[in-house]
Amino acid sequence: MKRLIIVLVLFAAGFAYYWYVWRTDVWIKDGRGVWVERGNPPTKPAEVRAQEDLLVRARYLHEARKAELDYSSGPCLGEVATDWVIDIVRSPRDAIDNLAQNQCEAYRNGDVGHLIEMTADGEVVKVK
């Protein structure tokens, strides 16, 4: 009887591990911090929709400010949403992009909690 219980517990643990870790139809964050589909998830969670909306607004602000700013110097584009700012970084990302003086002041000072790094071409590098 004891062996049966142990086998059932191990089976349940294995199934739970598979279900929560190796399921194929889920949303995951890629290396940039952007939500992407893995497989064919049945629904889109609220945090995924929120990030998609945020990235649409970020791309819009990126295009709108392109005419007035020199993106080659890696400027901070400003706030795209409450608690989010956009910073332009080099592509490929360089060590100079990590220097504190080259990051958005509002992010560096803790005035905003999140940062979107984009290239001069509008590609998302990192969502922090």
C-alpha cells in the first residue's frame, strides 16, 4: 500500500511538472523580456495585452520623436506610459549603453520603475 501511494505521488508530481513547465501552449518571455507565444495558447493574459499596448505606444513615440532628435547619440525619448520610459541604445548593444549617464535620468533616479530599450530603427532590445 505504501509503495502504491509513493508511486501515485511521484506520478502526480511528474504530471504537475509537465503541465506547468513543459506545456507547449503558453506565453513566455523571450530574452528581451517581451511576451511571445509558445505553441497556440487558448487565451491572451492581461499582462500580455498590456505589454503589447505599451510597445505599440513606444513605437509610436519613437517615430514621432525621430524628426526632432538625433538618435545616434542614444537619447532618452521620455515617458511612454505611467512608470515607463524609452531609451535609445546602440545595435548591437555596447558597453557604453550600460553607463549610468547614458540611461534615462528618470529611470536612473528611480522616478520610473521600468525601461524600454530600443534601437534607432525602432527594434525592441530589452524591456525591464
